[in-house]
Amino acid sequence: MTETNKNIFPVHHEIMSREEKEIFLNQRARVIWLTGLSGAGKTTLAKHLEKELVSRGYLAQILDGDNIRTGINNNLGFSPEDRYENIRRIAEISKLFLHCGIITINCFISPTEEIREMARHIIGAEDFIEIYVNAPLNICEERDVKGLYSRARRGEIKEFTGITAPFEVPQKHDLEVRTDLGPVEESVKQILELALPRIALE
Ligand code: ADP
């Protein structure tokens, strides 16, 4: 703890507690954390999931790599240290949403076990639903949604996950969806089957 931190007293006695907010919203707040290679389908699935949740009366917010990196994390790059700090801040933001009673759907490559473990630790295991969005590298590269793989192959992007930076296969995920083997709807259905019972208020 730094000298300055010693003088900071976080407020834990909000006017409305998390539980009261959850009752107000008629939902349990959770973090649905989508991890996987670029182009694996995280953003696509997140948009469908948000729609499905809203249609059931649940309030959810997508947190996406691109909007976070152009906003709050615009000072961070893709070195291992910056990737760690990127996810640390995102996990803290997700925690703020949790305390507002809001579900977040997080789309971040989050490439290493250490990074995912850190996020789980900050958020709390009970609220953290880890989904491994899996499509083989060659399929993601074929999709090349943003043209990033071809740029990485040409050497124009340094430290690109799957090409010149590692992606460690998740070991502790709650669910793996193979987006190369079925339609979007199938993956969405699998995620909802897992997440809805954890969102519903008893
Ligand atoms: P990411 O957010 O992981 O980088 P995107 O969602 O931006 O990936 O891109 C995934 C691409 O793969 C989209 O063009 C999407 O239409 C396509 N796709 C094909 N099948 C699926 C599926 N089953 N689930 C998700 N995306 C799929």
C-alpha cells in the first residue's frame, strides 16, 4: 500500500446494496467472460447474448476490447505487462457493474491462464462465468474479420495473439463453444443454458 492509499477509505455502505439493486433489476449480476483468439466469435456471440438477455428482461452491458482500448485503456499496448494491466482494469470495471446489479458480457482475448486467473480473482469466482470461444487458428485466420491476421503475417503487427504472441488454451473454463462446428445460434443456446440459471433470482 502506498502512502496516498493509506488516506483513502472506500465507501462500502452505499445507499442501495448490490443485493437491493439485483432485486430492483430482478436479476443476479454476473460476468460472462468470453476468451478466445481474434476472430473466434466473441463479439458476434456477445451481441446475440445481449439481445437474448434483454428479451428476457435482463440488463446487460457488453465490454469489448476495441471500445475499452480506444477509451479508458488508450495508453496501453500489447506487451505482456500492458495486456495484464488491460485485463486488470477491465476486471475492476466489471466489478463496478456487478455492484450495480448489471450483467457484463466481456469480449477479450485474455490470452494466458495468469491473466484469466487474475480476472477471476478480482471479480470473484462465484460471479465469473468463463466461456472458451474456440475456433482453430486457421479458421480465425480464414475469417480474418478485421484483416489483422494478414497484417500480422506481413509483420505489420507485432505481438499478435496466435501468430507472434501466445494463446494458452483455457484450463478452468465453465464451457467451451466451438464456433467452427455449428451456427451462432447453437453457441448462444449453450451459453444461455449455463448462464440463465445463475442470473435468475430464486
Ligand atoms: P472476435 O470478437 O472473437 O474477434 P468476431 O465476432 O469479431 O470475433 O468475428 C467472428 C466471425 O466469425 C464473424 O464474422 C462471425 O460472423 C463468424 N462466425 C461464423 N460462425 C460463427 C459462430 N458459430 N459463432 C460466432 N461467430 C461465427
